[in-house]
Amino acid sequence: MQVSNLRLLLFSPFVPPLSLSPLKPFFPKSKPYSLLTALASASASSSHPKRRRPIPYRSPGPRSKSTLRHRDKAMEDKTESVSFNKRRAEGNDKNERPKKNLQRKVRALNPTNTIAYVQFLGTGMDTLDTSPSVLLFFDKQRFIFNAGEGLQRFCTEHKIKLSKIDHIFLSRVCSETAGGIPGLLLTLAGMGEEGMSVNVWGPSDLKYLVDAMKCFIPNAAMVHTRSFGPTHGSVGGPMADETQFTDPIVLVDDEVVKLSAILLRPSFLEGSQLPNGVPIMQNPREKVIDDSMDHASEPISPNGRSVLTGKPGDMSVIYVCELPDIKGKFDPAKAVALGLRPGSKYRELQLGNSVKSDYQNIMVHPSDVMGPSVPGPIVLLVDCPTESHLQELLSIQCLSSYYADFSGPPENAKVVTCVIHLSPASLISSSNYQSWMKRFGSAQHIMAGHERKNVEIPILKSSARIAARLNYLCPQFFPAPGFWSLQQSDCLAPESTASSEGSVCESISAENLLKFTLRPYAHLGLDRSVIPSKVAAADVIHDLLSENPEVVDAAQCVSQFWRQSTETRQEDTVMVEEPWFSENTLPSCLENIRRDDLEIVLLGTGSSQPSKYRNVSAIHINLFSNGGLLLDCGEGTLGQLKRRYGVEGADNAVRGLRCIWISHIHADHHTGLARILALRRTLLKGVPHEPLLVVGPRQLKRYLDAYQRLEDLDMQFLDCKHTTEASLNAFEGATESNKRHSSPGKDRQQKVDSTLFAKGSRMESYWKRPGSPVDDGVIFPILKSLQKLLSEAGLEALISVPVMHCPQAFGVVLKASERMNSVGKVIPGWKLVYSGDTRPCPALTEASRGATILIHEATFEDGMVDEAIARNHSTTKEAIEVGNSAGVYRIILTHFSQRYPKIPVFDETHMHKTCIAFDLMSINIADLPVLPKVLPYLKMLFKNEMIVDESDEMLDAASVAS
């Protein structure tokens, strides 16, 4: 009765007076205290009388009689209302947030431009999970080509200010090249009082990405997204003139650089059809289209009709960056000979303007006094993903003037300085591609595709050092990262680009932060001065022990815990090394537990946006031979999987995924989803398999449906609300009822399907109430699919629990199936609960009763309760109180604000069954008894580092992300 009464109190129709801020609790400010603690106090009042606290007085206001009865009953039970931001939880706080007019950066250019270079930003180089980014740097302008997942975290690590980026260009529009765009736009939108924006350019496929991002990114953040080239649609009429579409499309043309795009489409035979049966057509002429949020319609071709050149996602781009010629040296002697006095006219001639002679009746032209100009450097960035694209590449005529064997007018010939290849190594090694490369003469070729040798050099050096230190202290919870375990492996030998026929064009492999200098001209060429050196674990540990010699003894103490644990299990008794262990008797579900039953891998433990030390939310539930699940999937999740398991091991983990569960629509919890799904589709191509089940809030379906127009994700979706306990009970009840009344035979399933949602049935009454539309022909098979995959994974249930954060926010409960020991005794399965983002929540507490593990968000420290309430997050103490109230065996705290870069602030007195999560921490279920004992040593490892501001740009963008 307590819980039901509390729910009535919590969700009563009381509306606070207008004088109260919507970001404060609905009662006068007092020392924050959780409803969940009050529950525990009421149940344990006899043994702990001091824990009971008075109910805070709630401001008077108009109440109905029923509301007063609910309140009075709740007060009799000595409980109190949870403090939370109700308007934010209901999604009604948008009008209260300050309106931002996001500024597009416009800076005065420097025509003389003394510094210019191309630099490789090594996103994906150590994990092979995403396309590397390329930075084109000028004194007053910054361009980035491709923005895969991890770009934002990389820039934070290497102090590259996102606020200085003017343009982002995509060579293709897919999860590999554009996975970092959503997070980057949200971070820019949160900078400063007014926020910032950036120009995003890409082929016409960019429209599909923009349409998908509408589901969770504010309109203002995408007002400067622009696509170019042919659009996708279907029209009648004759094929357009191909030649009118093959010229370069000029995107930027100023005194600093001219940047053009040449479209590269798969080569299809004329009159052929795409897989969807639509004929191939061409856009009559080039067009740049504004894909901003203000333009909801399909991009329109010049004749007003949509056209198609291939399926979305097929189009690739070659970018041509041409710097202005370097003017020759001014010769003062020639100027004097032509009758000019020293002064302003010298300057005019250097700027390219003709002037009249001071002593002679003639005009003096720049060519009369200037030495010969030096052609400006030209850089090509080529992304040729498939053999079909290569056929088109070989036939492009507009590139002919850039070839060394150009036979046209000499004044039209152009000399290419550097060619950057994003194409896959398998394609580059072909004889056709090698022959094409040779046509550029002496140009420097740099291979920026996935090079295996780069795997051994982590691009995120700060987090790699933390991982090495944690591994030294406690290798059981912090296994060596995948790149270190592979450093001596033969598989890291550089991949040869030799072709089967003919000689190989000379080239080099890109490395993280490798530069190619364009200005000053005297330094033209490669610059390796800032390439990071290889990180050796031994060197990291040497530095650690020099700084903190106590770690040696600490590591020995930690290892002793496992020896004691082994001895204890052999004696078949409960460990009592600490006084509080007597309060934590080993749960029956852990009796004779096997190490290959469950491992919890915390891939991302930070909130809001990635940082140097913590990625955003993701948890891999490793069920070993039974596969695995992902709980949340923030940006960079695939990269974290590769860092934990190694490149090949992560691919196996993705192949083995049974389900991905997403807690809510905020970007830090799901923007890594498309990349995971796309990789799984590729890995399982040609292998019989089922689409991967994604369980998430209904807004996520809108995003995935829109995104799948761009890239097939090979998934099926199930709304979290269909997996709540009430929903699943209705489903099971209706299924059992139909089984009892259905006739045997092969038409039984058809009868069940047709009657499950029949008028008046339990399922019909549950799902088809107002506001709960459901396609019964779709939901029932997916629920059956969920049951099947859970059974195959050794799980009994996956139950979503509504929580208090934002609309359609959920936590989740996973229950393992019962097992039988060697003597036939039935042992209950473990129970794991993950909170997602939430305030302390009665529903989640109830769902956590008797759980083996509770993974709960703890975004803020105990002294920041007001911030936690305003943003509907939890403090460390509140999260622990949830676990204590529910009688949870072990609590793992995660989702820390990025203001705590290495370790959050916490009070050890409350941590007797709790541990702090770190990225790549791997907790085997057999090691749960030891888990809290490690915490003091983790704190010792990071002494004097509890709060450190790591970057000027490390802003809390939670309000923007929502």
C-alpha cells in the first residue's frame, strides 16, 4: 500500500503556485531527502528511529478532496514527495529555456595567409571504426572533412577548438563519415550565451541525415546545412544531358581558397534500375540546396522536379582545394626605372592593380615590376568506396586538367601538390587505381584509409594512460585495452598496397596528427613533428610509480582480495573480511556462479558529451556464448568496444548482439546506434540472420525510420512502453487465454494473432486506450521475437520501467533464467537493473527490489541537489539510497558530470556496497563480492584529482541535448 499511495501523491494533479520556480521542488526548500529513504525509514523505524524525518510542508493551493485524501494517507505512512522538475519530465519546459539565435562564425580573412596546412585527425585510426577526419587550416579559417564518431572527443583531447571550425564537408553521408555530426552540432549550440553553428556540406544525401536529426536536435542548430548535386526522387521524361552535371561544383571561393566538389556516383548502365525498381535519372545541372531545418520539402531540381541518380548513400565526393598563386617578388629597381616614387603605388602594384607613373606618361602594370608567380598548392581529397565508384572515377573528364599528362592548353594545366585517399586499401591496391594515381605525376599521395599499423597507437592518449593505471591496480576489473594486447601481434603488419599487375605508385600512410604544410611555400611538404609516439604500458606504469609509490602496495592488497575470495569459495562460507560484509550475505543467485555467465562492461560512464577520460553512456552486457546486449549506445560506443575487446573481438561482440535497449531520446544515449547497426549489417552480409531488435522510446523510432532512408540498418523496433511490466503481463495473459481457447492444428497461430487484440481483450484495452496507438499486426510478432531472443540468451525477462527525467524516459530490468546445480538444486537467476537518467524514482526502486546489481546514474555530487532537481538527475547519495531502499546487493554508480573528469566526488561512508564506474571497467558477476572493497584504492589512485577543469570547451550541454 505504501508504494501505491506514494504514486498517488507523486502524480497528483496539484499545480504549484505561479510564484514557485518550475525548476524547484513543489515544497519549500529544505534539506533534500529522498522519498526512497523515507520508505526504508518507515519499514525499519524500530531499529533505526533516528532515520525518520518529518514531512516537509507543501505550499497551500487549491486541492480536490481526492488529492487531499491521497496526501493525508501518504503523511500517515511517513513518506515524502520526491523532488523533481515536473515540467521537464513532462517535456513542458521548452518555452522556459532561453531562445538562442545560433551564430554562424564569420571572420575577416587574411589574404596574405602566412600559415596553411592539411592535418590528419586520427579519429578511428586506432579502432578502425570510423573515417579519419582531415583538417584544412588557414590563419582565419578552419575546414574539416568528415566528422565520424569520436571527433568531438578527439578535439577535446588535442585542444582543437570546435568554436574555430567554419565548415564541415562530408565525402559521403553515412554513419562512418557523419556519426559525430549530431553531437558536434549540439555542443556548438550550447557554447556561449547565444550558441554557435557551423556550415555543414555534403551531397544531396545529406537531406536524409538532416531529416533524421530533426527528432532530437533543435531547429536552430541545423540552419546552415547545405547539400549539393542530384536529388533522389522519381520523374518521367527523357534522361538529362549527362555532360551538364560533370563540372565541379564550387562551394567556397574567396581570397584564401577555392573549394570545389566533384560528384562520384556508382557506374550504372543507362536504363538500368535500382533495387527498388526506380529508373536512374540525372539532374540537368548542378545545384546547391539549403537543407536547413527551415526547409521541410524535398530538394528541388532547377526544373522543379525531383530526380534520382542512385539509392541514397551511394554518392561520394572528390573535394578539390586550390590555394591562390603565390605572387612573385616586387622589384623596386624596375619600379624606379618606370618613373615611380616609393610609396602607396608600390602597395597597389603588389595587390595586382595598375598605376600611373609619376615621371612618365605611362601606365605601370603589376607584371612590369613583379617576378613570376608560383602556382598555388592544390590538394585533392578522394573517397572512392567501391569498384563501381572506381569505374566512374576513371572516366571523369573534369579531372583531366589536374593530370600530369594533360594535353590541353598549357594555361589550363594545373599541378596537384597532394592527394589524400580515403578509399579502402583493397581498392587502392588494384591496378586500375594505381594507374590512376600515377597520372598525378609528382604529387604526394597519402593513404588515410584504415591502416592496421595505426591500431597500436591510441589516439586518446589521456584515457589510455588512465586505463593503464587502472589495469595495474586491478587487472580483474580493468583488463588491458585491446590495442595493447595486440601491439606485438603479427596482424598489425602494414597492409601492402601492391597491385597484382604493374608497379606501385609511391605513397605514405597517414598517421595521427600528420601535417602537410601548404604555406609558407619554403616549408611545403610533410611535417611529422607533432605525431604522437607509441604509448607503452610499461612507460605509463613507470610514471605512475614515480608519482605515487603507494600504488605498489595497493595493487598487492587488491590482488589479495581475489585470493581470499577463492579460498572462501573453496571453504563454501561467506566472506567476513569487513564488518559490513555480514550485512551483505551472498545472494543465492551467486551460488556456484560461473565466470562465463555474465560480465558487465561499462563502455561509457560520462554524461552530456564525450570528454578526455569518459565517453557517453553505453553498457555491454556480455553473456559470452549466449551473445550480448547493449544498454544505451552513445556516440563512440563502437570505438569503445574496439578498445575493450580489440578490433576483431569487437566485431564478434557486434555479431553476437541480441538486442539494443535505449533509455531515452537524449543524444548522449543513442547517437552511436546507427554505426553499430550498420557494422552488424556489413558483418552478417550473406549470413542467415534476423534483424537486430532495438527497444527504445517512440521518438527513437522516428529517427531510425528517417535514417533508414539513407542507410539500411537491418533492425526492427519495439517501443519501451510495450516492454513495461503491465504491458508484458497483458501480453502473456492474452496469449495464455488464446492458447486455452484456440483449436489445435496449424491454424492455431493464426487464431492467436487475430484474437490477441480483439475488441474487449486485455491487450486491446491496454494498448488501444487514448494516446496509445498500436499496430497489432506488428507488435505481437516483435514481442514473440523478444521472448525468443531472451530465451536463447539465457534470460527470463527484459522489463522497461518509466522513470523521472524527460518524456518517454525508462530504466530497465534484466532477469536471468533459473539454473540447476550439479545436485539438482534450482538456483534463481541474477537480476540486473539499469536506471538510465532519472531522479530517485519510486517505480525504479520497486523494480529494483532484491536486485543483484543496480547500475544507477549519479550525475552530481551531494552538494549539487538543486542542479540535480533542475535537470532531473540524481546525486551520488540519492543513487545509493535507491539501492539501499530496494535491498540491492551491489550498486554501480555511472553517468558522471564531465566536471569530474577522472573520479567523482563521493562520501566513502555511504559506499559499503557500492563502486564507481570507469570507462572500459569490466565486472564479472563472480567478482561482485569483492567490488566495494576496491573503491578506496581507486580513490587513492586519483588522489588530488577529484575535480579538474580539463578544457575551456567542456560545457554542460544537457539542456541543449534535451
